[in-house]
Amino acid sequence: MLAIRLPDDIETRLAALADQTGRTKTFYAREAILTHLEDLEDYYLAAQIVSDIRKGAEKTYSSEDVRASLGLDN
């Protein structure tokens, strides 16, 4: 369970959207959190990979190396 306080302007917008669409404010709050959470997870995963690459923990390959390994260097 999560309880959050929203500024009046956001609460008003959320209530208007819910009334207009017949959905609940909870539905839209959940959708917004899930979307943002997925974006944040992707961001931190990418940041970790970049960090690992900079530390030498991940090997990188040039497009030429990949093409050659696949026999596409014609």
C-alpha cells in the first residue's frame, strides 16, 4: 500500500482525467508509476553497463569485428 500527497493542480488534473475516461485515479497513478519505473530501471541498467565497460569489465566489439566474425566482411 502506498499513500501519496499530490499538489492540488496535479490532483485536479488526475481527477479530471479519471472522470473523463471512466477510469480511477488509482489506475492512472499505477500506470504512471509503472511507466516511469520501467524507464528508471532501463536507465540504471544502461548506466551500470557503461560503468562496467569503462572499468574494462565488459568487452566491446567494433562493427568491423562483428561483421568479420559473421563472415560479412565482403
